[in-house]
Amino acid sequence: FIDRTKNFLQTNQIILNPNDVRLEIEVSLLDFTNPETNQYTYQIEGLHKQWLFADQNKIVLPKLPHGDYILNVRGKGASGNWSANILKIPIHVNTPFYLKRLFLTWVSLGFLALVFIYIRLRTRKLKNDRKRLEAEVYKRTKQIEWDKQTIASQAEALTELDKAKNRFFSNITHEFKTPLTLIIGPLEQLIQEEPPPNIFKRRIHGVVKNAKRIQDLINQLLDLSQLESGQMKLKYTQTDMISYSRGITKRFQVLAERKQQKLSFHSELHQWHIALDADKWQKILFNLISNAIKFTPEAKNIDVCLNRIYQGKDEFISLKVKDEGIGIDQENIQKIFDRFYQVDLSNTKEQQGTGIGLSLVYDLIILQGGEIEIDSNPGLGTTFHVKIPVPNSESIDLNSDSHMTLIDLPNIELLTEKNVPLATNESKSLEGESLEVLIVEDSNDMREYIRQCLKHLNYNITEAINGEEGYIKAQSIVPDLIISDIMMPKKDGYSLVQEIRGNISTSHIPLILLTAKSSLDSKLKGLRHGADVYLTKPFSPKELILRMEKLIEIRKLLQKRYTNDSIKTNNAIFEQEDEFIAKLKAYIIENLDDPNLNGDTIGKALALSRVHLYRKLKALTNQSITEYVKTIRLQEAFKLMQEGKLNVSEIAFQTGFTSVSHFSRSFKEAYGKSPTKM
């Protein structure tokens, strides 16, 4: 209890501290008649709406909030009336320190300082956490990059290993073809040139048959290698599907008849021209039909059904190859298309194969977006169902330069123990001609074999061991024909062909590519580079000679055309030669009145040496430079004669003849009449 009376008397105001919880004020009236009966009421302005009675003369106020108050007090004495004068007592309650502005300011500053410190600490922690996370992320990223590089290097190594495997696989199979050529070719020649006794003939035929069988297996392995490496592409041509498939089927008739089988081809369509990869379709149909013949007993039926079906707006090839063979059980059907899987379907070894054919068929069908299914029951036969979508001709690139014929079919006669007799008629039309032939081949044995194939022909043969040497010798001797391999060191056959065709002195030379590369892409590449003929190893010597014969015949026809007044052959193959002859003839006509026109001046004008000009002109026209110039002079003289504007003497000197008598003799030799009778 604190007595604040003294302070009140000094300040006339009651001052309270914020922690004062109670205020007691004693009041008294000046009426002392009977003080016990006096009454008092009080009221705090703004706090009390009514007057409150005090307990006798003591006013007790509870703790008041800080601020200023006015306490009103009145009394009632013995008279019974409330006093007219109201006592007003000011009361001031001090503001607590925590509500003062300075304190609040410091508190605010302190709070802000704490917030700032918290933010700084939080920021520092976040930075540290971020650095730690960045370090962890960097570490993990480096690990991921390392793992990625490791995986990439491993993938690259695996890819390179796979490529190396495919290259080795491709190269080794290509290498097989050269010795096969050297086995098959001499044996066929031995049979034809010196017929052996029947027992030896049968054995030699057996060797030839099995060598050709190896050749077909090599071709299938090359196809599988290309499929595995993703290098096999679709090459579409516009083809009559019905005629083409019927032709393939007919090739098996002889083989089916040997087993007394009835092989039939059925289709609801007479013609069906579609965009087709003929090479791959041929391989599919060949393997399915040969498989049916192989596993079908004698005197049974084999049906090949080809039709067109639709699913919505989409067009499909529908092929069914049905046989009445020994059938396949369900367990083996699931594995029949596995590579190198062989099913033991017979009690003998006659029907065993390599497990390549049907696997190749499956991969070729999948490559074209198709599907194949098998229906088979042991003892009742098997049906292969093939469905391949027909591509839209407008949405694909058609290869107008690819030409697929049934000659490219594998050796059908190898599917039976009986052999088709070999033809014995040798081509003789090239005998007696002294032609210059250049053989470009890196294999000594192969060069010798080709030389032996041509030994009965009157050829001058020059050899080169690679494309680089071949090009040098081609420029030097300008041969009548070049036979070249493709896979050679220093410069391959493709590059050789391209350079031969790009050189004006050698561009006219017929060129045969003789190679182990049997894919359609390789053939097209060789033909695009400018080869006239593309033969694959093993090759038939008769076919080689026949191809050479036809090329020489074409060149002879070309010679006749160029020595006549006509220049254009209207053939893109001879476009470069047409241009050469046109330039040559134009230069001769331009200098027609020059009697001294010769090979030196003409060669200089055409950027050719006299020797190269002579050889090229001889190959294209079978005439020397002097003879060809004379031919052009006489052709122009004949035209002037027909115009009738000049006399014989004027025409003779205008066309470069030095005397009228020489002109007259030459004119009569060429046209059978003297110029005076024209």
C-alpha cells in the first residue's frame, strides 16, 4: 500500500503507476451533524454512465488502463440533498514502459535486427546448402557423364565390332566367290571341251552342282548380313506382279515334273501393275516354292495363289503357297523362321537345309511391312500365308534404271540330284578379230582364268593388277574393251569406270565389271558409274564371251552410224561420243578448204594427242584420221553437188581436194558415180 496523498496535494492530481492494481480514496462532507448517515457517489467520466455508490466514505477503484481520467464525487448529508458542488479529481495512469514509443522503437529495431540476422543466417545456410547440392549435383553429373561416356564408348565399340563382323562376313563371302569361279568355270569348260567318260562326267557335274550350291548359300548369307546391319534398302520398280510371279513359278516346272508333282499358279487377276521390289519378291517366292517342292512327296500338288486384297482403303499382296507335303508340328512352327534352325522333318538327309531360306523370307517380308503365317498339320501339308502392303507409287521413289529379270534367280537345278545339261555351243563370232582387251583384276589366278577363257579368240590381252594401273594402261593402249573387278587395292572398279568415262580419250571403251558383289545396289552403282555390263562371280565363260560379242557389235553399229552423215545416236549411253564426233565434224567442216588438214592440227583443236585421237576415232568409226577427213570432205561435196550452184572444179577445191582428178576418183569410189554425172 502506497499513500499518494502528499503527491496529490502537491500536484492536485492522482498519479498512478501501471503496476498499481487498486486505488482507494477517502472523502468527507463538511456536514458533521450525523456523519454516519452521509452518502457518497462517484463516476469516472467516459468510463461510467451512471453514478456509483461508495462504501461509506471510501471509493475503491480497480486497476485502470494507462491514460487520463476525471473522477467525479458528490455527497448527501443530513439535509437529504446531493451536494451541488461536484468534486473533480484528475487521475493519471502512467503508460507502461513497453508501450512507450522509444521502447517500441527499440523493440522494432531489435525485431528488425533479429529478422535481418535470421535472413542472413538463413541465406548463408541456403547458400551453403546450394553449394553442397551443386557439388553433389556436379559430382553426380560427372558420374552420369562418365557412365554415359562409358556406355557410349561401349556402344561404339559394340557397333564397331558389329560393323567389323559384318565387314569380315561380307568380305569373306565375297572372297569365296573368286575361288568358286575358278572351280566352276574350268569344270564347265572341261565338260564342254573334252567330254569325259560318263562316270567322270557325273562326278564333275556333282562338283559343279555343289559349288553352285555354295554360291547360292553365299548370296543368302550376304542378304542376311545386309539385313542385320540395316544396309538393305527397298528398291521399287513398276512391275506386272502377275506376269512376274507366274514367270518365277514356271522356272520350277521342270524341277516339279522330275518329282511327278503338279505345280500350279492361280490368280484372279490377269495383270496387276504395282510398285514392287522385284529382287526381294523374287527371293521370297523362290524360297517358298523351293521349300514346298523339297518337302512334298512325289505325285502331290503344290499351289501358288496370288491375289489382291483390301483392308479399308489399303491394298495388299496376298500370296499362298500350299503343298501336300509332310507338314510341320506345332512345336516346330514356332521356330521355323529362326535363323539357322533346322527341323528334322524326314527320315533321310535329303530334305535337310541350312536354316537360312525361311529366315531370309521372314526378314524380307518384315522389311516391307508385311507378315507371314503358317498353317500346317503333320502328314497333311503346309500353307504359307504372306500379306505385304502395296506402296503408293506417288509416295516412293521408283528406280527407273533398275532392271530385274528372271535370269537372276538362284540355281534351281541344284535343288535336285539331276542336272540340267550344259549347253555346248560356243560363241564364235569374235574369233579371228584382233582386238585389244585390258583385264584389271588383283587376283593372279582370276586374271589367268579369264585369259584362258579367251584363249581361242584372237585377242591381244593386257593385264593390270589394280584400278590405278588399269587406268594408266587404258590411257596408254586405249583398248577395244576393258574387263575389271570392283574390289581392288589403290583404286576400286567404280572409280576406274568413272575415270575411264570422264576422259575423252577413253570414254568410248566398252567396260565389263566382273565382281563378287552381287547385290542390286552394287549393280546399280556400277551401271550408274558407266559400266556397260555387270557380271557376278562365279560367272559363265560363255556369258562373258557373249556379252563381249554384243558390246563389240554395238560398237560396230556405232561406227557405221558415225561414218554416215548422221551424228546423233539418240542414246544417252553414247552422249559423250556424240558430242565428240559433233565437235570433230564441226572443226573439219570449218576448215574444209584446207588441204593440209591433218591429225596434228585436229588433235590440238580437240585437246588430244595425235595418237589418242587416232585410237579414239578408229574405235568409233573404224577409220584413220585421214580416212575420216576424206569421208567428211566427200559428204559435203555431195551436198554441194545436190545444190547445183557450183561446178565440179569449184566444189573440189572448196572441199579441200588439191586436184579435180583426185576428187573425181574419190567421189566415184564413195558414191559409184563420177561427179560430172550427178
